Amino acid sequence: MLTCRELVQTRASDYLDSQLNWRQRASVRFHLLICDHCRRFIRQLDLVRRVLAREPEAPVSEAELKALAERLHRQHQQQAGHRHK
Amino acid sequence: MTHQNPVDDAALLVRLRSGEKAAFEELVRQHHGAMMRAAAAIIGDAQAEEAVQEAWLAAIRHLHDFEGRSSLKTWLFSIVINEARGRLRKTKREVLIDDQDSRNEGLFDPGRFLCDGHWAHEPALWHDQSPEALLSHEDFLHCLGKLLDTLPDIQRSVLTLRDYQGLEVETICNILSVSASNMRVLLHRARAKVYTMVDLYEETGTC
């Protein structure tokens, strides 16, 4: 039987990421059914994952984006020129 | 974060290849922020800018070779990550093994569980129940930033690419040249550290 320690230390992330085979997944599911501590833990670890997904990106200035796009466009035009020669 | 589907990619590619100026702006707008983030995850903020510029130039150089086997996003990512990793290799010896120091900390602290494998104490309740609630605290953002900075490079890369950028496990393994099992261990170690930080933050309001 899967213990709390095994679930927390070796299975939790793989369970959340759907990386377990069906047997491992069933053992986690069964454990969660009977263990409210681990249910709470899994909810919290899932929250951690979602926090990381939403951590704000450092804003890039409009001017910077425009300048970069222009530079890339210019480079592309030059390449196209070379190709057609 | 933007999720481009292949159909949009194909349309954008046609416009890029024909040299339409607005298409370049669209491309940069969609991907530059995430590419900066990916590069910073690997080599730090200071060097990220240059790596991303190089990556963009390389991408435009090879625009005609792109075959659409992956999404444009994944392709751009593999370029920026290779660029960043190349720089990392030049600046320091890379350590791909996991850090040994923290093996007995946080969720891996032997005191957290009894001999029979049960929790020694129940995990504490958290006041904040949603990402929005946690991220609304200025000091929490500070704590999170600080923690991410202290992660071993490879853990930070895996965590950023998976949880922030949302790349598939297989893609990340290819990008970072680690086995799937290795990557899963690294990812869980990194999440466990964030978990421990959040747990402390919820209890004390500091980190």
C-alpha cells in the first residue's frame, strides 16, 4: 500500500502531470480517497503549480517590441535580396 | 502566455516569408516575453536579453527551413534555449545532477513523516486558496522571486519550462537533454521547494 511519504515525495507531481501508469495512478487515487491529509497536500501542490503558471511576466516596452520587429524584418528583407541574386 | 495552434502558425509563416512587416511585429509580440523568461530561467536576467536577440536573428535566418513539425512556439523555444545553454556552458561548468544539500529539507525532511510513512503533523491549512489570492500579495511575489533565484539552474529551467511555459515533458527533455525520469525528479524537487516556501509564507507572512 502506498504511504503518505511515498505519495508526497515520489508520486505527487507525476500524479498532477498525468505521468503515472494506470496501476500507480489507481494507488494514488485510492490513497487520496482514504487520506484527508494527502488530499489537502495534493490540492496545495496543485495550487503551487497554478501560481507558477500565472506569475506575471516582466513587461516589455512597446518601443522595444517595435524596434525588434523592425530589425528582424530588415534582416529578412536583406536575406531575401541575397537569395534572389 | 499564448497558445498558438498550427493553423495560425501556418498563416503567420506565409506572411513572414513573404516579408510582411506587420507579421514580424505579431511574431515578436506573441513570443518575445516568453522567450525572455525562458532565457532568464537558464542564464539569468543580465544575459537573457543578448541571448534572445541572437535567438531571434537565428530564427529569422532559418525561417525558410522551418518545416512546421512542431509549433512555432516550440521551435523558437528550442532556439532560444540552445542559445542560452551555449552561453551557460561558456560561463561555468554545468552541473546536471541534483543538489544534494536539500535532500533532507522541506517535504523531504525525515521528521515530516512517522516511521510507518504517515504524516507526523497534518499539513497546515493555507488562507490563500487561489493563485490570484497569493499573487496579490506584494511580499509573496518578492518571496517567490527570491526562491526561484536560489534554485539550482537545472531545477529552475525545468520548473519554468513546465509550469510557467507549459511545455510538454517530452519537449523539455529534448531541450535540456535530460531523461524523462530525471526531469520528473527535478521538477518535483523544485515544486517541493516552492511548496515549502508557500507553507512558511502562509504560516508566518514571511519567507
